[in-house]
Amino acid sequence: MLFGSEHAAAGGFYNGPLFTILVILLTVWIFLKFCGWAKKQALSAGAKKGIFILTAVGAIAFNVMYSLGNSAFERGEGLNMATIAVVSALVWVFIFSYALMSDTK
């Protein structure tokens, strides 16, 4: 079950706006804490450049993955591919943010 979707279908707490707001606030707080930590780190200019180039390529790849995930879901194959696309894109957001926020050596 994804986020207790069985309970959400019944109109429970997970389906309410309060839960959505709490998840968004928690996510923003985690991201800001991570960026604060990354700002104290240093990364070489070459590594930063590589991450920026991979981000451009990743933007296309993640869109393709998400499109394939939506197609699979419409065919009734579940959310596996879409979940992989979203989670991998979120991981890359943290990698890109680290490169963006860290000082250059």
C-alpha cells in the first residue's frame, strides 16, 4: 500500500489536506537542512561540471521514465515504473542541490 492508500480510499487522514500540508512542510524542512549542510562542503569544479551535464541528460531521461511509468499504469501494470522514475528523480534533485550549494575547490 502506498501511503496507506486503502485507508485513504475510505476518506481517512491520508486523504485529507492536513496530511498533504504536513508532508510538504516536512519535505521542505528536510531539503533546507540538507542545503545548509551542503553549503559547508566543498566539491571540485570538474565534479560540479559533470553533475551539471548529467542533470541536463537526466532531465530528459527522467521524463522518458515517467512517461513509460504512466503508460504502464494505464495498461494496468501498477505504479512500479512511475515510482522508480519519481524516486530516482528525487535522489538526483539532492545530488544536483549538493553540487549547486557546495563551495568549489
